[in-house]
Amino acid sequence: MVERTKVAPARLEAPRLGLVARVRAAGMRHEPLRGYALLSPTMAWMLVALAIPLAILVTLSFWTQVYLDFDRSFSLNNYIVFFEKPIYLKLLLKSVKISGAVTLATVLLAYPTAYFIAFKVKTNKLVWLILITVPFWTSYLLRVFAWKVVLGFNGVINSGLMTLGIIEAPLDFILYNPTAVVITLAHAWAAFAILPIYVSLEKIDRSLLEAAADLGEGPVMSFLRVTLPLSMPGVIVSSLLVFIPTTGDYVTPNLVGGPTGIMIGNIVVSLFGNANNWPLGAATAVMSMLFIAFLVCIFLWLTKLFRGRVA
């Protein structure tokens, strides 16, 4: 008889995954990793687009202008000049005040608009949001020029008031001063304040307002105790979106600000242009960014403290 030998079944070995495949498999199991993977190209591009110019600016601030060339030896002379000459600090503080007024005016105008769309508009909310952004489809420079015409000596406001007999002579305090800068910037950045506030208001659970009404709260107290605290994230984001860029704005103060409405951005442009002192302009820009970042940190700390006490 022929003996049959038993052959052991071959073991099927799982194919070994490469490093890239293992990383991909691990990423598929973790939701945060997938999110970071999707954002990585955009974040890398933003890092390059922001970090390289910022590094050049900081490096340039430690150089010294020598006629048409740079002395590339390390020097703190530009920062010393910034603190020794009072004009730079005064203009920086003035820019912060104007930007703070713009932020306050923009948020106060944006909140009722966002509240109306979120709570009063029942259908076609997208149409309302699109209508809000329609003026921003045009050039920013064109909108500033339009406000220059509106606020001008013979502009729309003065002509209308004189036609109605309210005033006898044109008003000369609504153009070429900080007031004109505040009005123009508040309109220019209105949409950037409305949208975050609208998102926060839209996320509020309407059952909370119904519960407040059932407990005897009126519309005003329901707004103060429920709606306003829950919409504060949108208010904070809107404030930062308006305050940070308007502090360094150049176009609006240059066109409608006049001699009394110039801001720190105008000085930076002048130092890089007519004055031909790029290192001092870079140092002024760096100090402005650091000061704004410091104010933003204080603002966030105060809002966190306030929200903690309210909660």
C-alpha cells in the first residue's frame, strides 16, 4: 500500500504594508488625522506665504539704511528711533483708537442685521446673505471713492440736507477727518462682521428661548440672558476680523482721512516710499504687529473671564 503523506496547508501570510500604507491606514482610523491631512496643503501654502514675508520683514528691521544700500550688520537702532520719536507711538495709539471705534460701530450695525436674518426671515435666507455681500463684489478702492463722493463738501449728504433746509452751509466735519475714516471702514467691513454673528445666532437652539418664555422672561431678558451670551463667539470673531486689519489700513485714511485722519499704515508706506528708509519702516510694522497681538491677547483673556463669570 502506498502511504499517503499529509501535506500541511500553506499559511497565507498577510502582505506587509509599506510605511505610506500604514500611515494612510492609521489616518483612516482617526478622524482628527484625516482633518489635518485635508488641511495640510492649505496650511503649508499659508505658512510659506506668511512666514517668508514676515521673516524678511523682521530681518530687514535689524538692518540700517545707508543711502540706497543696506548695512546688514545687526542693529537695534530702528527700534530705538521708534521709541525715541513720539510720532510713531502717537500714531499707533491713534490707529488703535480709530480701529476700536470702527469695530464698535461695525458690530453694533452688524448684530441687528444678523439677528433679523436669523430670527425674522423664515425663507430665502441665502438670498438675504447674498444681498449683503453684493456691495463687496466691487473693488474696495471704488467703494472708498464712493464714500468720498457721499461725504464730500458738495456730496450727497450735504446736498440732501441743504435741499431739505436742515442746514444752510455744507458740513465740513464729515470728510478728511477720523470720522470719515470710521464711517468708511465700518461700511467696508460690515459683511465680515455680519456673517460670523449670523452663524452664531443660527446655531442657537430655539427651545431655549421657548423655555425662557415659559419661565416668565420677557423678550428683552430672554435676549440678554440667552441670545446674547450664546452669540458671543460670533461677536468676538467679528470684532477680531474688523479690528486687526483696520488698524493697519492705508487706503481709506489716505483717501478720506486728510491730515488728521492718517494712521500707522500711512507712515509705514511713507517710510518704504518717499522716505526710502525700509529698515525703519520694517521696524515700525513689526512693532505695530506686536502691539496689536498684545491687545488681541488681552481682549481674548477678558472675554474668556467675562464668559466664565456669566456661565
